[in-house]
Amino acid sequence: MRELNMMEIEAVSGAGFLDTVGAITLGALVGLSVGTVKGGVAGGSVGGILGFGLISAGVTMVIGMVYGTVIGGIFGMVNGWNTTAEYFNEVVAQWFDLSLPVPKV
């Protein structure tokens, strides 16, 4: 009997499944946070003279939450744990500077 290498151990143990689930979860959390903030900022900037900025910010914030969560989960599923964790770290590093664009992958 021979020793298995890391890729064979991952394939036999089912670790790829947990890797994918973790990446989907992390991607969805990143998408939720970025989508909420970016949606709220974009919607609030179109208020007009009647003061509907609050309403449009709330609506686009909810749309950004839903859209960001779905797209973030798909991003995590497609790109895997390593890329999603790297993207998460970049977003968290820039979290307090909302004027910066979303990091490129």
C-alpha cells in the first residue's frame, strides 16, 4: 500500500466539498457587505429636491444586499477558497475607506 499525496487525500476525504461550501459562504458574506454599502451610497446620491434620497438609498441598499449575496456566493463557488479568502482580506483591509472602489480579483 502506498502513501497518498495531498490531492488524493482531498479527493478521497471529500474536503473539496467543504472547501466549496466555505468559499460560497465567505463570498456571500463579502457580497452582502459590499452590496449593502455600495447600493446604499449609490441610491442615496440621487435624492433630488424633495428628499427622496433616504427612500432610494433604502431600496437600493436592499437590492444591493440581495444582488451582492447571490453574486458573492457564485464568485466563491467558481473561484474556490484561496481566491475568495484573498478577496475577503482585501475588502476587510479597505472597509473603513468607502470612497475606494471594490478590489479587483
